[in-house]
Amino acid sequence: MNSHFIETMTRRFQSRPCPNGLLEGWHQLEQAVTSAADRHQWQVIQWPTGTGKTEALTVLCATLGLEHNSAALIITKFTDEADEIVRAINEQSGLTLASAAHGKASITEQAMTESRVLVTTHEAYRLALREALDRPASSTRLDLYHRNHHGSRNWIIIDEAFNWIDTYEADLDELSAMCAALSTHVRNAHLDNLQSFLSAIRVDFDASGSDRLLPDEATRLLGSIDLDHLKSIVRDIPVEAIELWRNASLHRRTEETTTSPTEIRSSSFKREYLSLLGRLDAIKRVGRCWLSQRRSRIRLHSSRLLLNTNRPCGVILDATASIDRTYDLLGDRVAILPRPKNMRTYKNVRVHISRPHRVGKEHIARHATTEWPTLVKQIARKVSVNSKILAITHKSTRSLLKHRIPCREQYSAHWHNLDGKNEWREADTVLLYGLPYPDDISPTDTFHACTELWSADWFDGNRTYAGHSNIKAALKHGSIARSAVQAINRARCRIIIDDQGNCEPTDVFILLPRGAVGELIETAIQAEMPDVALLPWSALPVRPTLITPSEKELVDELKSIRQHDVYTKTRVIDRLGITSRTFDRMSATLRKPGSPLAQELAAIGVAFHCTKGRGKVTYFIKQ
């Protein structure tokens, strides 16, 4: 028997394209949302883009809630989306059921608790989750979000993928500079202890030079420092006491790349010192951290998981959940529900793939001025002058793309500013120039936050987890594939035009690297976009690889090994007939992630590991 919600959705789609799978999807959403309060597990619904999940959500809250006296909390990505959801629910119900509660919405605490449906943003909810972790014994904003005058909100729905990882970092050079500036005006044992802590970990870290856990002794020393007291001292220092305070204008870079323009933001030393001490205090609260060195800068890192299944759980609407490997780390705290069949077909979408290319941010920034004009000519041969083209690249590269593609309209967008947006839905062509490679910091933070397995194994290269031979690589590659699929679906292929779930004809042009990353992206596109056509394309001349003959022999030898096979140093020397000295030179090259040899091995899915200390072992393994 159909519910009021199903009947309402069916009526709404009487004059609109309605693939068979939508009905099953509506039942899935209704059951998941209404049963969530009885579970200690988040349920993930992975409807494909364009199937109307937000519309279904608003109808569900406007109709089913009237019958069952439920109260809902909806968490969406943007403030304007939150306002639109509120408007749609109230219009659908004919009542003032929903209210917005975010930074741009003025609402009292009483109005929040009285509202049957409360809508907030991802960022507001993240801040509330963080506050609840920091103040577990106090009433928090999170309690207010979950409270309703009938009791607790038993429906919690997160629209779009949510970032559950709370990360912190502190730069040792910045901390040392702060201590030096303060020490001439402040005599304090805790400041002395902070300086001792920094000196100790710098000496210890310089001895190893690679990512590693903070030693237990240093962790205990950090725990003994009263950082709240130091923050209070900094707040109370009068402006006239320190020259830096009087000369308060400070410019901070927000980009670290040496090849692209940097963004500048204004700040003050006082504000920066308080922020730095705040981040260090957060690292102290987490209790464990690790050290990295990038471009000669040593940093402390720590992370924690905001997901807590002891609190009320709900439903996450995430179209690309099946290729996001973060869910693998969450175990039974989440359940990814199967995607209903026959919701979409992408047989009108052609994805033109050109391989192999280097598509990382720094490479694109160096070569965009010469590559882009060639790319424009190649695209012009493939598309009509009446086309509307969405070109997606790195943020730092957009200003370098001077030549315009001959077309009716050209949109420009950049990575990390795409998910959930609908403003390019009229584009009939998508060009992906560059891919959003995550840094090495993010997967390490994600793994430790989700698993709390703070051990030396990760930093020694032992990263087998959840069925993956190298979970760090799986997290990075899954992130890239997810971003690529999301980017493609910003264009008009997101819109269903008939009862079979088709879209208007759409062309996608993408430059992919060789090896595992490129293959994974192809596989993800086929899995997430059923019936899509993959076609070969030649975008740019292929650059020759810059490796020595011995290095090429090594790559050729390792291409044929099977997954999980291990090649030791002795075996490589024997198979290639090289000397130990030649191998050591290659080993030194491999320890530089950006070297051509390291990139060649990454492309064929082979990882290089070199353990430290006594009994050091060097080996290669197929991931």
C-alpha cells in the first residue's frame, strides 16, 4: 500500500519523465528515513545525479511528517539551498513547517525547537559536532539542532556527501617564531615548556626526515603545557607592549605552490598567534599526532572523526558513495544501500578519453600556456560552434587559459568548487583539463581519524586495510575518481528527459594519466553512469618519460608482477643484472614522490617501501 508520500510523488511525476527505478527509490528513501531513529548506523542512499533526491526529500518532510508527528533535521551544502528547501517544504505543506538555521538566517532558540523541520548547512553542523566533542558535559548547539518540543528529531537527513574528518595542523617554524616573539615580554613556565617541546621534536624528527608518529615522551610533554593559559596571556598583552602588535597588518599566503599565483589575506600577529595556539590545543585534546615535512617545513598533524553513532543517526544522500573509499574505513557505522535499478541511463553521453598525460596541478600550471592553445584547436574540431562548454581545471590555472574555445558559450570552473552545484546544467560539453590529486596529508589524517589505529605501521608502509593492499592509495585514487564523476554530472547530462532515464546528448573530453589512476576513473565513469560510451581521443602530444635505461628496465620488470607480489632488493638486482650501487641510486630517486621514476611506478600500481632502522628491508609490491 502506497503512503501519502509515494502518492504525492507519483502525482508530481504524472506529466514528467519517470523512469521505473524512481518508484523503488522513493520507497527506499521513505523506509530509510523513517527507520533511522531505531538504528545506531547511518544509511547512505546513492541515487545517481538528476533523480530528484532533494525534491523527494522536501515532499517527504512536507507530507509524511504531517501523518506521523515526526520532526526532521536536514543538513545541506549551501545556505541558498537550505533556504530553498525551507520554501519548498512550506509551500508543499501549506503550513510553516520548516525554518532555516544557519549563519545567514536569524532564528531564536525557541523558534528552532518549535520548528517541525529545521534546515541547516554542512558547515554549521560540522561546527556543532566539533563543539559537542570539545564540551561533552555541556549543552551545545548540536543538542539544539536535535531538539524538538515534541522530544528529539527522529529524522536526520544529510543532502550530499558530508566531511566527517576534523583535522588540525601546526607549523613548527611558526610556533618557534611565536615563542621567540613572546619570550622577550613573557616569563612563563608553560612558554618555556612549549619551546622545549618544539626543540625536542625538531631534533628527533631531523634524525629520521620522514613522516612519523610523535613519540610518546613528546606527547606527554605537550599534554603538560597549559595552552589555555598561554592564549589568555596573548589576549591580555596590550597593543603598545609588542612592536608586532602595533604593526598589526600581516599578509598570509593561502597557496603553497611555487608555480602558481598565491592568494593573499590580511591578518594580524595577535590573531595568528591565538589561532596557532588554538590549533595546537586541539591537537593536544585529540591526544595523538604525527609529523610531516613538506618543502622544508615541519608540521604537526592530528585528526578525529566527527561521526558518533551513539548519537541519533540518519540518512546521507551521496550519489558517488560507492567509489568513496572513506566509507570503507567507517565499517558498520554506515550502510551503503544498493542503488535501485533503471533510475538512469547515460547512453546519450560520449566520454572522449585521451591518454597518457600528466594532469597534476603543478604540471598543468607550468605547461598550460603552451598546452591550452593546442587543446582548444582539438576541441574545436570535435564540437559545434553552437555548443555550450564547461571547462574544469585547477583554480590556480584558470587565469592561464587565455584562448577561448569557439563556441556559443564557455563556462569556467575549478576543482573543489563543483559538488552539489547546478549552475552549469545547460552545458552540452564538459572538458576536464587536470585532475584534483589529493595531497599526502589528507589520506593519513582520514585513516587515523576513522580507525584510531595510531601505530608506526602506517609510516613504515604497512597499509593493508579493509581489503585494500594500500588503503592510502585507495583513498587518494577514490577521491580523484569521485571528483571526476561529480564534475561530469554538472552539465546537462544530469537532467532526465524521458521515462527511460535518458539525458540530452552530452560530450565529455578528459585527459587521463597512464596506469592505475586513469583506469580507475574509466571504471568509475562506467559504473556510475550506466550505458555511457567511452571513446578514444588524442588531445595533446604525449611527452616522453625522462627515466634512465636501468629505470626503464625496472618499470618493465615490475609491470608483469601480480597483485600483492613482493619484489625485494636482492630479487631486483638479480633479475636486472645491476649493481647494488645502481639500485641505491634508483632507491634515492624513488624516495622523491615527484620524480619521473616514482610516477612511472605509481602509474602501473607498484609501491616502493623502505623500512628504517636495524634489519632495514627494501621492496616493491603491486597494489
